[in-house]
Amino acid sequence: MTVQQRFADGALAIARAYADGAFSARELIEATLARIDRFDAHVNAFTTITRERALAEADALDARRARGDALPPLAGVPFAAKNLFDIEGLATIAGSRVLADAPPAANDAALVKRLADQGAIVVGALNMDEFAYGFTTENHHAGPCRNPHDLARSAGGSSGGSAAAVAAGFVPVTLGTDTNGSVRVPASLCGVFGVKPTYGRLSRHGTYPFVASLDHMGAFARNVDDLVAVYDALQFADPRDPACAQRMFESATARHGALRVARLGGYFDEHANDEARDASHAAADALGATRTVEYPDAAAARGAAFLITAAEGGQLHMESLRTRYDEREPLSRDRLIAGALLPAAWVVQAQRVRAALRRRVLALFEHYDVLIAPATPMVAPHIGDEFMEIDGERLAVRPNLGLLTQPVSCLGLPVVAAPMRTRSGLPIAVQLIAPPWREDLAFEAARRLEAAEVAHCPPPPSFDAAAMSQGAHA
């Protein structure tokens, strides 16, 4: 069985086969690196390969198995992390030339270490929008990350490399972050499962920040069981991150009984095209949802998220905006400058709006366990597209791929993105939104969609010569 076929089965299948002696960790990591070496020049998901570390860790794991020692649950599973996670020995560049001369990280980020402690092996750092400010991963410095299912199209962002690496069959799981939709947008466009947990659930220690009051950690995988296993492995109370909740571990293993599910209409229908709306209807039908409800003032929530993001991000980057202006990516640079000039009173009001809307939305969860909405307004746009048309309205692509995710991020709610089929053949995801701290409900809805074969991660592409040529010349 090839490494591509093993990754199609997923991380837990790899760990079980490794524990059973089907292959050595070195064999698996060598095959992983070979596939990345062969095809990532076309996808551009990776910015750095941690080849020596990965092989050394594989050898150590093989020695552990040979001694008959107990193996951790993710033993041998290759993974990679968005390049704003610290990886020991690498400079954490966060997609920017500004940090290219930063010293190497002295330690792994908290979540990288959690996976390594579970036996997973990190093979590299992944492409992203500069400083996580964007939805397309058309990185000005590293080049665009391409969608593995159509190399002429965007992988989404800002965690585009994380989603693309899973979709391409380079690794079965990856780490990403989500401030305004940066897990859910690329999960949708690349057709993989993604999770943005409750704000504060997972530690941000050892990651380059963007917006302290909105930054979430997250993960990508090819199936729900893998995503749950990774999510469970990542949980712990970390006092080094002030936002990380001091909560007990809560597994998202399968639960039983009926789910009360409703579909979000109104704003979420008006800002989605037919394929996105069809996906949300298909998910609702499969989960037995008979009601369509309104997210009160979703547009106001998105406006609050925009203001908070621009203001906090602008203040964070003020020094390099002054001193290294020409090295910054032009579009995000100018938005951050504008954000830094926002009046403080506007930002305070945005936080007030956010708090008021949170109370109103939480009232919906008195009646429902899960709310369904499209994750993106459309399938992946072509790289370089400046505009998209949604329901007759012409919108700029880069800021508006997060139209449907920002109102949810603003409230810090847990979401699982589940990939769906479309008439065009390109994937799109639905958001499965749950009450705070109830990730288990969102995961259960995703499990049921997957079991019904409604949600589906397409197999890794073969990267035939015609497709690669099309992408290379797009």
C-alpha cells in the first residue's frame, strides 16, 4: 500500500498499522518526504521541511517499538503545522519577510509538543497568509498555496497550507489557527474536515499572535475520528496562555440520542451562492433539521469582528509598519495601518456589540444543539481573482471569503467544518456550530453526516501531468 493510500485511510489507521508492525516509522516518514518532494512544488503547501528531525524521531520510535515499549496513540503519524507555530530549531516567520531573520525557536509550541508527545512526527512548517491576515494564502513572499483539487484555484486561508497538505495526501493531520475563519475557509475550499474549538479551549503558547481577543487554535484531518483524536490530544489547561480555559479534559467521543438541529437562514443564505446554500440544505436534511432560524444581526457581528481585527492587529504590528514598511505584503499592510488609526471608542463599541450579540445567539442554543451554515460563499476561486459574484452582488475576494465565518468567530463558538459534494465537483463545507464548550455536539453532527456519506473528504489527487501543467500556468 502506498503512502498516499495510507493517508486516505487516515491518522488512526496509520497508527494502528504501525503498532501492528506493518511498516517502520522510518519507511513511512521517508515515503512522506518523497511525496512532498515530488509534488509540493506544484501545491506550495510547505515553507520548510524538518527532514532531519523527522527521520531522527522515526528512528527513535522504531527503537522504542523494537524494545517492546508501549506506544502512544498517534505513534508514527506524520503531521505539519502552520508556520506561525514554533517548531524547535526553525524561525517562526508567520508568512512574513519581516521575521525571516528571527532566531530559531528554542522550543516547540504547546500544541506541536502535545502531538509529538503522542508519538506524531512533525515533518514541516506550512504556507499561510502573511501574519494570518487573509483568506487566500496568496502569500506575497512564499508564493500562493494552490488547491490540490484544481491547481489553478485558491486553497483558502489563512491556514491554506494546512488544509492543502491534508487534501494533497502529504500528511493526514495538520495544525492551523482561526481568527476570522482561517481554519473553516481553507477546510471548505480544499474539502477536508476542520475544527475551530471554543475560544480558550486550546493553548496558544508558542504561536505568533494576531488578534488576542479572537485567535483560536485548530486542526485539519481527512475524517472525523482523526480530527477528534487530534483535538483530544491537544487539550490541556495551560497557564502560559491567559485565554486558555482552566477546564478539565472533555473528550469528543461518540454520543447517542437525538440532536436538535436547525439551519441558519437570512444572512447566511443571502451571502452564499446556490452551491453553498445547497450544501447547507443537504446537511440539514441529513441531520433531520426542519427549522430555519435567524442569527440576530449577523452583519453587525461581522462588522465588530472587522473592527477588532484591524485595531488589535494594527497595534500589534505598529513598529514594523513604521520601520519595515516596504517588506510588508501590500494589501494586509495597508489594512493594518488603517486599523491602527481607528478611534478607541469604535473598538470599545465593537466589543460591546460583540457581547450583546453573544447573549442573543446563546439564546438559540436553549432550543438547538447544532446550527448549520455554509462555511464559504462559494467554492474555491481562481488564484488571482479579485472579485466574485454572490447572489448578484460583486464582492472583493480576499476580504469576503470569510463572510460566513466571521460572525461565528466573533462569538468564540466551537465549529466543525464538514466537506460536502457540489454539482461542480469542487468541495465546499458546512459549519456545524455548537454552544460554548460543547465541541462534542459539533463533532457528533459531523460524524452523522460522514456516516450518511453526505460529508466526504475527496481522495488525494494523483497530480497527473495535465493538471500540474494547468496549475503551473494559471
